[in-house]
Amino acid sequence: MEIKKWGIAVLASVFVVPVLLFGGDQSAQAADTPPNPIDKPGWVLTKNDEFNGSTLDTNLWVPRYLGFRTSTDRGNAEYTFRDGSLVLQVNSNTPNYFASGDQMKVSSIQTAQGDFHQASYVKDHNEPYVSHFSQKYGYFEIRAKGQSDRSGHAAFWMNTDDPSIYQQSSRNTTEQLEIDIFENFRRDQYRFNLYNPANSGVGNTNGGTYAFDFSEDYHIYAMEWSPEYVRYYVDNQLVKQLDGTNVVDKPMFVYLSLYVNTWGGDSSPTYPAEFAIDYFRAYQKAESADGVIYQAEDLPTTLSSGVSKETWNDGASGGGWVKILSDSTGDYVDFTANVPSSGEYNVITGYRSATTRGTAQLSINGQDHGSPIDMYGSTAVFKEASTTVNFGSAGNKTFRYRVTGKNSSSTGYQLGIDYIKLVPANNGIVNGATYKIKNLATGKYLDSGSDGLVELASNTIYDDQDWIVTQDSSGYWTIKNARTGRYYLDTDSTNNRVIWNSGEIINDSLWSLESASGGFRVKNKYSGRAYMYGNTANEVKWNTGSADSNTIWVFEKK
């Protein structure tokens, strides 16, 4: 968050006219804003934490704030879990973040960590780079209760996930973007910022005063980032739109932060300072659910010793491709890319052939996959190579292309990487899409009725036969009815019924989709319950394992 400390005078000028900068109606209401449904029409959930447990998910969050800038006994997050929320805390005995001078205290979690050098801060020690989640474009949302202390601020913000731009000796600020989705200070004031050093004309700070106390109630804060715009929302209402056509377009990681004794305060600290977050969610547009594509020139990159790279822009899919100037076997390039959810994917490498190209083996997190890719070509053209990979977990993975040799006709060992594309290998089932689901044996469709009823019925045009099929981070699927107020397919112990529930996502309402001749078998996760089936009495039930044509379902995409 300290990127914004480029100039105290600049920040001070922001506070002079905060209300006028909104340019919109601040009509969000006092009292708790109910949580949004996790299913967001038109979007696919890529990452979330509902904070319903009692321990922090360290496979997603790093509980230490910009560790390289201070000693290891400072900057560690303090938090508890209360009523289904993560509560970040700063207490009277929390050490100052810096050993001397600045009195700031901070409690923060973030999805990446490393030597993210910013401004003129002195480096205390090397902090190993780790990245659990980052994303380019999408919709990012929290439901939260702002900080109770008035000496600082709370924040939900994002920063460019590319360790190569933060090195002290060669820090490239033109490639560093900061988006502050939510900054709450003095209990009733709020800011959202876009700091884009690549173009000073796109640097924006906007803020205002609301009629409610942020620390009293839960509200929803969100940001939508696209190639065309950056939009900010409070309680699902658009409050500001900024031009996004000329901002740094690299994946960004997420912070949730609480600061005491820093800018925005108007009183001495009151302890404990708290910032409560009900949930964090990230989404991508549903139209990208057929496959997420990562342009090589946008991805965080690590090269083996002595190897350099060049970015070219002659006809590549996303406007650019990366030439790896490798000159011997064993040379490699690592790209860090996010796998949205666990499961089986077709991993497609887009590359540019040439007479100087080598042959490269793809490995992911140290495991080789597929045959080596011979990138030689007598002419320079763009090609693809594909292999199938089963990912046991979601999150950032290291995609390494290691030179193993070269074609006998090639004159070199260079590589040309255009993109990495991940396509779910689900025989056409698109995560987040809406389907009609037909029983193969009877020819009738899965239909929802009142009071949890699920049955078979003839084809209709109504939405009680529309089902939204979404894969979660565990690899299982939810099947949700599109009719308002009707939720997920669920198994019930009474007469082996399949029902729709009131919104719970538990083992009863999680399903695996198994390919079968003519369609899919839909198998429940709950122990002892197996396949969903339909019968001639139009009943929909679950069995304990038999697999016949009654258990096969055809998914017809809307």
C-alpha cells in the first residue's frame, strides 16, 4: 500500500475535495448489506475464501506484510475468526512495522510475497518469492466491516505480480500497477485509486464521505477490470468508472490490510483496531471459461543463468510473443500462470517456429508433461502443441520450458513462446455455463418444482429446467437451478430423493461428472451415495453404485 506514499503533499491535496470526486450518487444504505450469492451470472468463480473456518488458508494467503522491508519479527499478521469472518487486528503490543522512525503498525494478508521493492524503502533482507493467486482482468469482491480505529485505514487492494520489475537495481516502475478497490478511513470516508505509472494521465485518486459508519456494518466493495475500463462498486452500485485502455495489463495479486498510525487518521490509536472480512471472491467472464489464455509477454518470467529474452510483436495472438535467447541444452524459461480450479486440462503451448529454434520439454511444478516440443520450422509461423494435465489443486503453477536439444535442420536452441492456454478437459462441459439436463433413458428433462422437488418432465422453455453448472476449487461441481430462490441439486436420505436445497454447498450438493457413452454420469460426493438416475415414474433419485442408461445425462448448453 505504500506505493501511494510517493508524495505526502499529493495525498493531502486529495483530502481537500473528497466528496466532489465521486461524480455519482452515493446511495448505499446504512445497516448490513446481505452477502451476494456466490454464483454470479455471466461470470466464473476463479478463487474465493469464505473465511468460515478457524484457520487461515496458507495455500492462498501469505500472513506477512511486504516482509523484505523490515525484520522478521515485524509485519506479521494478527487475526482471529469470528462469526464466519476473518478479523484482522492491530493491538497495543503489536510492534511498529519499522524498527525506528515511522510509527505505523500493520496487519495484512496477501496472495503473493517477495522483494516487492517500492519507492525509497530500505531492504532489510531477501524475501523468497511466492505467489498463490494472481489474475489479469475480472471481477474482485469482498464483503467487509471497515476499521474501528481512527488513526489509520483499512484496504482491499491489488498490485502487479511480476517479481522481475521490483528488483532494487533495476526497478521498472512503468510496469507496476496498483488498484485500490477499497480504502476506508475516519469511519465514514472511502477512497478508490488507480496508480498507473506507465501513463501519468491514468493515475487517479477518488473518494468521498458516506452517510454510514463503515465500522458498524458489513458492506460490499468490488472492482471490475477489463481492457476497456476499471469500475468500482459499493453495495453492488457503480460509483466510478475509469479508462482502462492504457494501464499495465499484467496479472495482479491481492492484499487485505489494516493500518494504524498512518495516513487518513484523525486521532490517536484505539485498540484493538479491527477490520472484518466476510468473504473474498474473484471471477472471470464466463465467455473465457472455454479456456483461459495467458500471453507469454504478460506472465512473470524467470530465466536460467546467462539466458535473456526479447519481446516481439509481429503477428502474435495477443500482440506479442517472447523469444528466449537460449544457446544450449539445459537452458530454460519459467512462466508463472494461474490454474483457476483443480481438474483435468488440455495445456496448449502457442509458439513461433523458426530455423533457429530448439526442442523444449514442458514441466509443471517440476513434473514433465507430454513429448518435447520441436519448435523448428523452415518458415516463421505460429503453431500449437497440446498435452493433458490433471491438476490436483488450483493456484499459481510454474510452467518451465527446458531446452533438450534441437532438430537436425535447426541452427540454434532459441525458443519462441506466444501463450499458454488452459482448456478444461471436460468433454465440452463449460464451467459456469447454463444447461438443460436430459435423462438419456427417458428423454425427459431435469425439472425443479416447489418445496425442493426435482423430477423429470417434457421439454419446456421455462427456467425451472435451466441449470448452472459450476466447478469449485476441489474439482467437484455444483448444479444450481436458474429459477430465483431455488438452489443446488442435493441428495436427501428420505427415499433416496434428489432435491434442490436452500443454498448450502456441502458434500450432499457436490457432484463429479463421469464421461459415459451418450453423456455423463452424475455422482454425489456424500459417502455411500452414488449416481443420480431417473425412472419411468418421472422420479429423480440416487443409487449406491449401479450404472445403467438411467444414470446417463445429456448436458445441452443453452
